[in-house]
Amino acid sequence: MANGFALDFERPILEMEQKIQELKDLPATQAINLENEIKRLEEKLAQAKKQVYDHLTPWQRVQLARHPKRPYTLDYIQRLMTNFIELHGDRVFADDKALIGGVATFEGIRILLVGHQKGRDTKENLYRNFGSAHPEGYRKAIRLMQMAGKFHLPIVSFVDTPGAYPGIGAEERGQAQAIAYNLREMARLPVPIVVVVIGEGGSGGALGIGVGDRVLVMENAYYSVISPEGCAAILWKDRAKAPEAAASLKLTAKDLLELGLIDEVVPEPLGGGHKDPEAAANALRLAVKRHLQELRKLEPQELLAARQVKFRKMGLYTEA
């Protein structure tokens, strides 16, 4: 919150931070010694942060997943990868800037990386289409992943999208077919695939690059069949009911792990990845490295068989 931006539930914390900074900025005098007061406020601030961030509601985690300062795919590439070479185009229509991909070196391993990319400001968000990919984005992604399969490169996928772009042009160019094709083809790729939801994991837009041997979700990310606002509009005819929808959708990393839909929750710094991007990147590095090391020990047929079992067992339930 150094830039003054705070979500509604963070405002008391921001006010305390500002008060402490004001005291620190006062000129030191012999008459007034504020060190004890500053120390007391800093202890109170630490307690307030722990109280708030240790008891976040699902809706508050959705808000953190959408935080404008949260690390995006290119931020993680910069911190985790070397020798990244971006590859462009679907060889059919265009190069989608909302979904990027290329080859890179990760912890000494040559990999193929794909991921959604949002923008930091209005101009960049328009360029990146707010992270909502078109059919050509998904076609580019599967073209690159099939290349990875041919050259035996492990695949790392960073998911961060509110959903696939729902515009008329995207539908005319086969949005649903492009995503469905990706689901089938990713299930067949004979190389290790690690998927990480780093922010928003919205609907088919997330699934289009989300089929993997390991699916991880960052602590303050979410993964859902529909956005809370969309769910609220359908069920209650009122988008203001989004907080209730978020709780019902079981979309947090903790919920998804308990339901057996993901393999691991990647921890974040207190308050979210934007508070300490380096720490968030290091936690992600350790998790992805560990899973890649495990998966690279398996033969292609073992990978494919385990991947099929993993996704086929989803959706099972029992009646009381």
C-alpha cells in the first residue's frame, strides 16, 4: 500500500501505516521522544495485519487476486526464468497479446512456458485485452505446447484471466472450439505439465491452458467455473451478491485443495504477492521446481495414464 491504493478491508491498515510514517517524518526534538509511540503503533499494525489477512473471506481473496499490483506472468518470467524467447502467432489469424508463450530456462531446465498477461494501466490493458484471450491465443498456446511435445520440453503454464474473451468476433472465430481442442490435446501431450493459477482462474479461459499433471494455486488466487459477479447475476439477479456467490463457489485455494481439484497451495507473503514479489516468486520457484523434478522421472506413458486418472476422478460425489 505504499502507493496509497488499498482495498476496502485494508483501509484501517493503510491509515495506521500513514500515521506511523507521519510520526517518523516529524523533526526530532529533545522535548518529544516518539520512538516508544512508533514502536507501539508498529506492534499494533503487525497484529492488525495478521488479524485481517489470516481471516480473509473468499470474496476478499478474489479482490486480492485482482489487485492491480499483483505479479503477472511477465513479472514471474523476469524473476524465475532466463533466456526467455517469446514466440508469436497461431499461424491462422493473429498474435494474441493476452496470452504469451515461448521457450525459457528454469533452474537449468529448458522449458516451454505459456501464460495469460494483463496490463498495469489502461493503455496496456487494452493492448493485453485485460488478460482475456481470443481463439488465436489458445491456438497459439497449443501450437507451442505441441512443439514442446515434439522436442521433449516440460511445460509450465501460468493462468491469470477473468475468462476467455466473449466478444462476437471471438465467437465467430471459434472460441469454444479452440478451448475444447486445447483440453483434448493437452491431455495427450507426452511431456510433464505444471499449471499454476497465479491470479484469476476464470472459467474456460483458465481451462484452455489448465490441463496438467500438477495444478497449483497461489494462496490468494482463485479458480472457478464462473466469476462471483456472473454467478450472482444468474442466481440472485444482482451482481452485488458477489460476496455470497464467492463463498458458495468454493473457489479459494484452500477449498480447491480440500475438494481434491488441485495438488498444492503455493504460499504468498502476508497481504498478497504484491507486498513482496520476490518472496512470492521464490515460493513459486520452489513449488514448480519440485513438481518438475518428480514428473521428469516418469516415462511418457506413465504421465499420460496418471493425467487421465487425475481428471477423470474429478466430479465424483456421494449422497448422504
